[in-house]
Amino acid sequence: MIDSIVLQQTAEGYWSLDQKFCDTLNTRLGDLEPAIPEMIKDKTHLWATLLALAFLEGNYGSKREKWALVSKKAREYVDREVTEGRSKLQEEAMNCLSDLDLFIA
């Protein structure tokens, strides 16, 4: 599963909110799109990136060495896109995945 997520990251550091991404997370696009926070409604790449980071952290935190470089690149992308409210967006991504029961127990 880690490999599937990692391989979908673009060279710029983001993920796309598309069906392939949703399939990897084992959810539906229709569940993730309505959850996009209002302050980034037009930035689906940013939302997908926040979700991917939350998914990796929530499910594979103990295997961080396998995705640390991917995370670094993604965080750099997020830093370029978000000038304020980053921690709130990260929290919303974690809550979205938790609400959808997408964390592996």
C-alpha cells in the first residue's frame, strides 16, 4: 500500500484527487470531494496531498523511513501553497480519514 501511494506523487510533490488515489485509500471520490475545506475549495491537489500525508502518518507512522523523502517533498509543496492555517488543514485531513474509517487498526 505504501508503494501505491508513493508512486502517485508527482515530481512537484503533490497527489491528484482522482479515482486512482481514492482506490488506493479504499474510498470514493464522492466521499473526499465534499470534505475539501472551504479555504482550499479550488485546490484539489493540495487536499489530496494533505490526505496522503495524513494517511501515511496515521497508518504507517512506524515505517516512516520508507516514505520520509516523499513526505518532505509533499510538505514543501504544502508550504508553497498554504500561507496560513496549515495545522488546521492537516487536522481536517486527519479528521476526514478518521470519519471515513480509513486508518488501519
